[in-house]
Amino acid sequence: MFPKVHFKNEKKLSVFGELLFIYKIMKKKTCNILIMAVLCVACNSCTNTDSRITSVNSRYTINLDSIPEVQHTMLSSIFKKVKTIILETTEESLIGRISDMQVYKNYIFILDRHSSHKLYTFDTTGKFVRVIGNIGNGPGEYMYLRSFTIDPKKEEIYLLYLNKRINKYNIEGEFINAITMDGGVSNHIQYHNDKLYVDSYTDYMLKEIDPKTGKETNRFLKRDKYNKGWNESSFVSNGGGFMSKLSKSPKFRDLFTDTFIALNDNRIEPYITLQSKYLVTHSDVERVKKNEKEFSKRLAIFKEKNKIFFFKCYFETKNHIHFAYNHGYKVYTVLLDLQTQSVIKTRLFNDLVFVQNTKISLPSMLFDFSTSEGVYEWLNVQIAIEKMNFFENIKNGDLSPNLDKLEELKKLPEDSNPVIFYYSYD
């Protein structure tokens, strides 16, 4: 489907596994120098603070400057079907803005950390079910909700609030207990393999937390190495730095990282490494931090300098990996076809929802949650520009005539809850 290009797909080995492999190859030519080198590397790996980050290459290495560019790619060339989910709008379920979303079994969990500061539960048809917990200072209550994560084995939900407190509930919303984390503040949380992981704004990007006590058990990813020295909060929406949240291997990145990190069963390791002469460098960050204090103005400088940064809208299915990124003032999409082992740089057109000759700017595609079979996108019709464009699209007949619930969308009131689209292969 895409132009055939080469990208690296290497085996994942531990440090000792790689050394053993080298040793077997060189067995017949063993020398003292090689033995000493092996011992030195092995000892260094044992004392490394990032103790479970492997030193092998990423599974995929992509050079953004050399991959083929396709001007437009139709979403229908990736997915075959789209399902419209119109979230029920009631006084109790009114959402100001979706900040994060996860789908587990028959439930859609939606976080609004900007307006209502609540976690909502809907069923997969869009019918409102409940709010998890309540705002307040009592047991099972919270203030300034920041993030949530789901333990699919025990069917439990962790809510991070006040940047340090964590409440735990069962899947039906019943409060279980609360813990307080060690150390500094965090904005996002991820459950994986009986551990909790949170972002950190100290010298390290990631902390491992004991879910029973809140004690820090490990820390990973030096900011100076993995995020060009940037140590400030970067993600205020769209799920934060964690991606593929309910997969067997969740991913993590920050604003200036050029590597997607995989949280695997027994280690944390590189998954996708990106290369380009336009990537933000450590000296770029230091220069901007020195000369400009305001966050938005700092980002504007990187755009003016035509830099590549902010990898976002990540999804991973059985057939594709997708992410977007800023290159100056433009936004590009990278699409990996896992079946043909090919990759392109492009701009997606959502012809499953809109007709191709639309004259109005289309809403941004906010892909955030995916399964092996498809991906969910939300449309925040509460945001002024998104609302204006979408309702203009409806008025001008820009919605695809094949769209399910087309007539319901035409009658959608402007104060309604967000709309979700689910794109699938079958």
C-alpha cells in the first residue's frame, strides 16, 4: 500500500544477552582484551541508575528526513469502518473537555481535568453510567484530578489528584483506599505489571511507585539524556506522556524526546527511535530557557526555528503504528504499515467522516486510545474553534453520507457532550 522503505526491526536483548551473543561469535578468537571489555560493560550496566533500560537498539529506527512523503492519505485506506458514539448529555454527565479517554470492556472512561475535574463512565453506546468518586476532601473524594489508569487484571482504577495523592476504586466506582506518593509532583499515571509509573520533573522523567504504599521503588530516563534537559511539565491534555495505555506494552515519551520508550514485563527499553537534522537539541533547549520564561513563547521559538518536536496522537494496532509531530508550524503524520514493513510521512484526510471537497477546516484528529483492532478519536465540540468548524461542516453538508448516525449529528445541539468516532478494520 505504501512505498517500500527500510527501517530497522531488531531483536530485543538484555545487556548480558547481547554480550553472550558476541562471546559465542568470538569464542574461537577469545583474547584478554575482549574479556576485559565484556567485564567492564557488564559492571557498568549493573551500577546504572536506569537499571532496567536495555542498551540495545530500538525495534524501529526512522529517519524523518529520508522517508517518502505522500501529500495526502485517506483514512479509508487504513480503516474500513467508523462507528459514531454520541455521549449522552445530562446535568450530571456534562463534560467541559476531554483530557483523556480509555475503553475497557463495555465502558468508556473519560477524564475532564479542565472544567469539571471528574472521571466519567459511559457505556460503549454513549449512555451515561456514573461519575467515579466525587469532588471533596473526604474518603473516596478528590480535588484537582490530574490523571487515571486502569489495572485490567484486578479491574481497579487509580486516580491521581493534587499531583501526589492516589485514590483506588473498583471498576464499578466503589472506593477502596488511598495512598500518598513519595517525592515531587506528578501529572500522569500508568499501571503496568503490578507497578504504578508516574512522570517526574526532577532529574528523571519516570518514577516507579509501589501501588500499596506509594513508595518510590525505582526511577528511569535521565532528562538530560532523554529529553534534552527539559525538566518542566509539558503535557496538560491528551493523556500526557503515556500511550497505548491498556496494551501489553504501554509507551512513554515527553516533549523533546526522540525515542518512544516501551514498558515491558521486566525492563524499560527503546521502542521507536527518530532521527532528523531538525530535531531539537540540548543546546536549543538551554538557549530558549535562558532567553524566554513563558512556556507558549518558548514553543513558538522552536516553531520559528523550524524544529521537530512534540510527538503526539500515537496509536498502535495489529496493522499500523501512527503518530504526528510538529515540524516548525506544520504538523505531519508518520504511518508504519506493519504488514508490508513500510513507512511514509503524510497528512491524513478523514474521508470516513467528511466528504473530500469540504471547504471548511476540518477538526483536528485527536487519536489517543487504541486497541489491536482499531482506534478512538474524540471531537471536543466545546472548544470554540472546534465547535465552529464542526457545526459549519454539518450546515454545509460536509459529513459523509455513509456515516452512521448522520441524522442524529445533524440535530446535535451546540451545548452537547463531545462526539467520539471509533475506526476499525472490520
